[in-house]
Amino acid sequence: NILVNEKLANRVLGMVFATKGQFSVAFDQMEVVGTSGGGKVEAIYTPNGFLKTLRLHPSIEALSEQPKRRAIVAACAEARNKGHEIMEQAEEQVYAHYLIALEPLLSSLDDPTDDLLKAVPLSESVLPKQWEAMSPMEQAEATAR
């Protein structure tokens, strides 16, 4: 039963990665646009975050270096943020779809912590007593391990 569940989980994971790959290919074809300076600066990105085109209106060239740079950075940031939002939505859709497929599998699995707690009840364990005796630094080190 566990082997069947593992095979099913691996298949579903494979489908998740394949779907994400398909989205990635589609995203390479898409464009998101960010503008600033009243539309005088336009940055075109893919949702994956690759700059495709940067268009500057000739009037932008008359600006000093700092305002010109701010306008370019603002347009790029807007486009990247739009792309990031699209990527997040797509990822949520992919995982939501496959979590629904995995739900019966996950509900059939036993929780190993239940078995551990049955084997050694917390009241009989020496860990809580040792933990309380540790300094906060020792607790942090133990948790890091």
C-alpha cells in the first residue's frame, strides 16, 4: 500500500513539474508592461523576469542622470511586479489542482508522530525535563541540530 502511494505521489509530482514547465514556456511568450514618467518610459518583461524591451521617449534624454535612472527603475519594477503576480497566481493554480488529486493519498497515510507518542508517552519521556534545564542558547543549538 505504501509503495502504491509512493508511486502515485511520484507520478503526481512529475505532473506538477511538467505543468510548471509548460507554464514556463508559455510565460516566455508573454509580455508584461511597466511604465513611468507619464508613459515616457516603458519596460517590457516576461513574467519570468527577463527584460525584453526598454523604450524611452526622446524627452527623457533631456533629464539629468538621477531622474532618468529613477524613471527607468520604476518602469522595470512595475513590470517585474506584474510578472511576479502572474507567476504566483499560476503556481497557486498548479498546486491547488494537484493537492486536490493528492488529498485521498494524503488522507490514507498514517501520522508517524502518533506512533512515536504511543511508543513513548510524553509523560514518561526525559526530553521535557532536559529541555527545561537547558539555557535558551543551548535550546537554540539543540533545535538547530
